[in-house]
Amino acid sequence: MALQAAKALLKPNKTVLFISDMQEKFVNNIYGFDKIVDNISKLLRSCKVLNIPVIVTEQNPEAMGKTIPEIDLTGVRRPFAKTQWSMCTPENKGYGDMIYQYRTRSSYLLLKDFQVMSLLNKLCDNGPPESIILVGIASHVCIENTAIDLKVGGFEVHTAADCCSSSTKMERDLAFERMKQIGCFIGTTENIVFKLVQDTRHKDIQKILEIVWPKN
């Protein structure tokens, strides 16, 4: 139990934010889309303040459009185009090489057996992250498949429930249940941001509060 509790920690210098497929063609096809946009924006802005790396993907952007302008891509690791559901793709020149080997060889390989990564393995203090925060769409497709691949690779996964959705509420909620079953932590924007901040004496606490609790 103590070991599991330790895994629930989010260390700012060992965490990366993944944003999945927040694209133009999905705007009218995702349950509660406007609300998740607001929450992703809060989480993204908070991660930028805390110097947490951000990786963004786009699903077949030629057909589905670019990331919506409400998601500020300034300073993020570029939107990586993909065709498979998981964000862990060969195209992102990082963790995807590991997952590609895992999938094609159909066996659970030790992390040391995989090819050295060119992206994730240097994002956090010149080393790999321990934890990945997952947000975006769709919960039951790209988010869940990414979570599975990350767990196979040995990462802790924190899915922000209020930053993810699907075509229906049922699809979204069942995806969260399945992710919990494989050991993912299901949190919210505020829960995740305050785990990262850790202390009211944090030097950027005022900036964070203004993002999370904006004045009307």
C-alpha cells in the first residue's frame, strides 16, 4: 500500500504533460467539449508556469484539422502527427520506438531491452519522466491506448478526468474505469496542479491560483 501511495506523487521535475488530439473536426462530436477545453487550458498554463514539458499530438491532421486555437501551443513539443490511436507512436521519435518493438514482438520486454529514446529520455533533468499526465480525446480510444502503452513502459499515468472526454458520457466513464483497473490514477485539473505545486510557499503559487481560480 505504501508503495502504491508513493506512485501517486507528482514531482514537477519528473513529470510530462501529454495532450491528445484536440482538433477542429472533433469540436461537435465530443461530449462536453467546451468544458474540457477550459480545463486543459488551465492545466497547460499551470504546467508552463511550473516548467513541465508538454507533448502534443494530432490524429491524421490532414483530415481532422489542426489543434484548436484555444489550446496555446507556445513552447510545447510540436504537434506530432499520428495515425495510430496511441500517442506513443514511432512518429514522435521518442517513446514510440519502444512501443513499436513491444507491439511487433508481442512480448512484455524489460525497459532495458528497448531502443534508446530520443525524446522522452531527456525531457526531465536530462532524464526520463516518472509520471505522465494525460488529457484530451477520446478517452476510450487515444487516451486509453496511450495509457496502456505508458503503463507497459513503466511510467505512472495520471489521467485528468475533467480534461478528457469521448463521443458519449458512457464511453468516457467506462474508459476511466478500465484505466483504473490497469493502475492509472484518475484525477482532476485542481488535484493534479496542487500535487505538482506541493506547498503554499511555492514561488509561483500566486500565478497558479490565478490560473486555477480566476476572478470573475
